[in-house]
Amino acid sequence: WILCLGYLERSHQRPWRRTHKAFVPPSPSLHFLQNLPLQSYPPAHQRNQSTMADLSNYKVGVVLSVEESTSKKGGKALRTCKVQVSEDGDAEPLLIVTSAPNVRDGSRVCVAPVGSTVVNDEGDEITIQKTSVGGQMSEGMLCDSKMLGWTGGAAGIAVQMPEHLPIGSTPPASKPRPQDSNASEEVAAAAGPGLFEKKLTKEEKKKLAAERKAARKAKKEAAAAAKE
């Protein structure tokens, strides 16, 4: 009994404790994730790395005139635009054929001229060349938000540059804030033609009508001269 009481007393003073620890599986580390091959990531991660081309050769331009074409591409009507991309007002404007529905006289756009590059949906870099579109030679492309790597904006809708960007300058790498850009241009294209159109004064309407009349007359005279 004395031995039993002594053992119980020592056990009470030093309660038994477990000395081993439960196994905890290691969590994935950042080092492990960094060593994964690129091909194992979802395709979306790879596409994010190739959505924006080199913008150094892109130009901010202003549309001088828009002429509707009878030709179509992919079911969309084509339009031939004269776009000034040089600070020199005497420089010859570029002829650009586009299917963008929101382009009109005075629109400030972004142009990818001949020699610049764009990135297609497969991530391949393509050099812009002078080519025939709908039977009319085109000297570049009007950029949408996707071509510039900007967030937002619909595909096939030409971006509208803010008025403070000078003609011939390089477009910004990110989309300008709404208060700095003419955001209503893109909204107008989605809502319907003419809904957000700026109303012209009588003098501006007369001037625009005279310019269009002169352009039609010059076109008829050129066609008549070609027949002779």
C-alpha cells in the first residue's frame, strides 16, 4: 500500500503528457507555384500576357470625312474614312476602310498605320500593310479597346480619344478616365445612331452640306473625265 500511494502521488504531481505531434501535411509554397511550367496554367492567363501590342507607332487622328461603301465585310457595312494623323495640316490624310459604326466627321480616333503591329486572338503579332478592303485600298486600321489592351469597350467600336490629345501623338497605355474622354461616343454607338449626336448650328449645317456637295461634284467630274 505504501508503494501504491507513492506512485499515485508522483502521478498526480507529474501528469502524463503526449510528447509526439500530429502530422500536418505541408501547404503549397510560392516557390512551388513559381516552378510550375507555363503550359499548366489556364489559357486565360496566357492570353492576358498577349493582349496589347507595341503602341509606339500608333497615332491619334481626326476623321475628316466618311464615305459609305456598298461593299460589306463579314456582313458589316464598310466605310471609307479620311483620317489626318499628322500635325502638319498640309499632309495627305490616310484612307482607312473600316466597319466601325460609330465613326463620323470630327471623330478623334486611334490609328494603327502601315508598318505598325497588332496582336490577333491567337497571340500572333501581325504587321499592318496597305491592302484592299472591299475594293478600296486601306492604309491602316482604326483601333478598338481590345487592340489597345484597354479594359471595357466593345469589339469593333472605334475608341474615341479625348480632345486634349494632340493629333499625331501616341495613344495612352491605359483607357483615359471618363471625365477626360468623350465617353458618350461609345455609348451612342451601342444605343443607336444619332441619339447622342451634338446638334449643329445652322451655319455649321450649311458648311457641312456645301462640303458634301462639293465632294459629290468632284467625284462626278472625276468619273466623267475617266470615261472620256
